[in-house]
Amino acid sequence: MAAWALTCLLLLTGRAFASANAMSTIGSLHAPCLCTFGAVPVPVNVQIPSDPSEGLNTTNLRRLKKTFNIFGEFCQPSGQQLVINGQTTFSYDELGVGLSERPLNSTDIQIPVAASVASSLAAQLKDGTLTSSLGLEKQLFKKVVGIAHSQGSVVFNFIAITQGASTTLDAMILTGHIHDQGFLATFDDPKPLASQVDPARWGNLDSGFITTPNRSSFYSPDTSTFSPDVFMLDGLTKDVSTIWYTRELPSVYVPAKGFTGPVVELVGSMDQLHCLNAVDKNLPCNSTVLQQMEAPFWPDSRNFTALVREGSGHDVNLDFGAAETFALYSSLVEVMTRQISE
């Protein structure tokens, strides 16, 4: 027998340009959780550029039709705690990252493919396929709130743009992501090849796979705001991305017309990729400025909010203010759950 629940949080984690295990603990902020790990078969059927260096506006397309094994963690607060203050979550590793399947060819890892994976996972949460794939009792969720960081936020933003009102995501919390032109300009700079950064680990990967040489730009310039141990662990657990994400990044610098769900964008005031970007001439990262700048990208959202975490860098989950940030996520989810249930 299938069990119905109101809302599940779909959490996109990443280890290359995002933080390791980003936001995967939301479900256990206030309550003991029962968690199940495993790979979920995710069918993808999407047209993508044959040559991704041409960008998403090219007419030279190919169809990628394949099922990928995506690793995730399904957590549900137990018993009465779920009713009182718990949130059911499913966090997953992006395609090609962590324990999820990595295609042999980097050109299979593009923004439209990642978006198709996320959309499929949200649909599986709603029709009960996902819980069944993990060997659990079939459980159907009426609503899915998508939460992502950095590159993952770009993917969810792309879903809102391309799917509009038909998307399987009912609301979004996007961290480490705003539409500043400076980021667009600097992110197109050449990135280190993963095979050169760590030949022992990634020497067999093609030249489309990239990674970061170090993690300093993901933190505040003020080193007293984070632990050196966390910084070191972040570097040790980083993973890869592909250059094709950077080529396709301009695709999310357009309004997400038709997406009506509530949206929150959250950045740190000391985010070196956005707020302290030299090309932006030190864009004032405060909620008032960002609300005005970002609202036009979400014209049909029933409630768009731009928030700034004072003193945090790009990785808002990994500094000494992380506990407050996670508490903020929890309160935002509670508000969004009410909004999408009305």
C-alpha cells in the first residue's frame, strides 16, 4: 500500500564547485531520522548539443537516452517527530560526482542532462518509484521543495526556465547563486583539468572534466570565519565537474517565466565568486540590492526573496555560522510548505 506525505525536500549535493555533502542534514535538524542509502535508476531522454562548446543555442543536437544510477540518501524523521517538526529529505550526488554514475564521456554531463536527472528524481518522489527503488514501502509525496548550492542551483534554475509551470519542483532554495555579470565573465576563464590536478585519481578522465586547484575562493577572505580543518577536508573531498557547465551557464541568465513556486536565493556577503568579484566592482551584496537585481529573473514566482548571510563566503554551509544557516533553511522550508499547500 502506498503512503502519502505532503512534502519532500530534494537536495542536490556536489563536490567540485559546490560543498561536500551540501545541505544533506536538513531533515535531522530537530528530530531523529531513519535513513536509507542506495542507487536509484534515473531514466534520461533529452536532446543536447552534439558539440557542447557551441552552447545551448546550437541546432546541432543529439539525443541522449540512457538510465543512470544516481546515489542518494532518503531520510525521514521517525514517528511523531515527523508530524511535529521533521522534514523528509532525499539528497543525491549529481551525475558524475560522488557515488553517482560517471559517464565515460564528459560531453554526457551537461546542464540539460543534470536538469533531466533532477526532474526525474522529483517525479519519482511524487509517484512513489523512488522509495520503491530503495527497497522501502512505496511512499508518494504531493510536493517537492528543491534545495541546491552553487552549480546545483544553476541546474534547478535551468529547470524553472525550461519547464515553467510544468516542473516537478514546487519551490526552490538556491544558495551560492545570483545572476551577476561578473561571475558570468570570470567563470568562463580556463579551469584546471582534473587529470592534471590529480593524475592518480583522475588521470583517465578526458579533457572536459575539470576541478578546482584549491578551495580558497569558496570561503571568506577572513580566515577567522572558518575552521582550517574544514577547509582541508573540503579540499580532500572535492570532486569533478565538466567544462560544459561553464559553456552553458549563460542559459540561466534569462527570466524563469511560468515558474510560479516560491523561490529563495541566498548568498554570503563575502562570497568571492559573486559579491567580491572584481569584474562586478564589488557588487553590494545586501538583501535590498539583490532583491531588486534578482526579482526580474523570477517574474511569475508567487514569492521571491533574496537573502544575504553576513560574513559568509561562497560555501555558506562550511563556516562558523553554519548552524544559523541551517536553522534558516529549516524555517524557510516551513514557510514554503505552507505557501505551496494553500
